[in-house]
Amino acid sequence: MSDLDHLTLFTQFSGFKVVVLANRLGCDNGVARTAHDRLIAKLEDLIALMRDGLAAERNLLLDESSDRYRNSVFDLYCITEEFAHRWLAGEPGPLLDDLWIDWATREVFDVRAKRWCFYDDDGPWLRDVSDAELCGLRRIIDEITAETGVSFSASRIVYDAPDDTPPRDEGHVEDPESNPLWGADTD
């Protein structure tokens, strides 16, 4: 059997879904409604995963020689691994924006232009959305993390320089001689 308590997690995720649905009624802006809707969708995915885990555990009570028993052992393993690697390990699940950075090429995906751009120290950045902007959702996200270990982030991409850095010199044109990627002009 799995180390996960599928029934407890199923109950917790279902309860949080009801809380998020109730909290969504008080939303007064589109950002908060979007974050609530995406959290509800992710909780529904978690609820379905725990429901599948409960079904696999129920099938383990069958005769060990049956095909359903052998399939359930494999299903339970897959469900446990998916929960561990998709929901517990790594970065929090994004509810609003997410930065996709390829550190090997130092490129960032620009969601506005729908293309990869060179990433430099001038941004873009992720800025956490305040609890007031989320209409109380940040508190619920923290409770979900504390009780289940599953974490979510509610951040927006900021393309402007933060207040503590000097503004970029927009009139500066990079010298092709100093950039080895451009190379010499072949015209």
C-alpha cells in the first residue's frame, strides 16, 4: 500500500475547493477571479487523483491473483509518484503567470510577444500579487500548503525595472564587435 492517505487528502482538497468557491463570490477584480478559477481547476485535478488512489486501494482488497489487483498495484505506484513529483516537488504551481527561463541559453519566453528573448539582469521578474488584490486567496493558499504540502504561487510578470535599479539607457545600441554572437558584418 501507499504511504499517502488518499482519503484524508481527498477530504482536505474537497474542503479547500468549497472554501475557494465561497471566497470567489467576494472577488471584485479579474485577476482574483482568474486565480480562484485556476486554483479550483488544480484542486479538481488533485481530487480526481486522490479518487483514483482510493479506487486503486479498494481494488487491492481483491484476490491477489486477479488482473485488477496487479493493475491496481501499478496504478497506486503511478498515482503516488505523480503526486510526489508533480505536486510536492519543485516549484509551486503557478496560478497566474510563470516565467519560463532557459538557463542554458539565457533566454526567457516573452508571453506578450509569444517568442523567446535574451534574458538579462534587467528582467523580467515575478512579483507576488498581494492578498488584497487576490481578495483573500493568499491566506487559503497558505493553509493548503500547511495542511497538505502542495504549494501554489500567485505572481505576475513585471517587465519594468524595479524602483531600486537605475533605468536602462534605451538609446544604447550594442556594438556588434563586442558581441561574439553577432560576428563581423559580411555585406
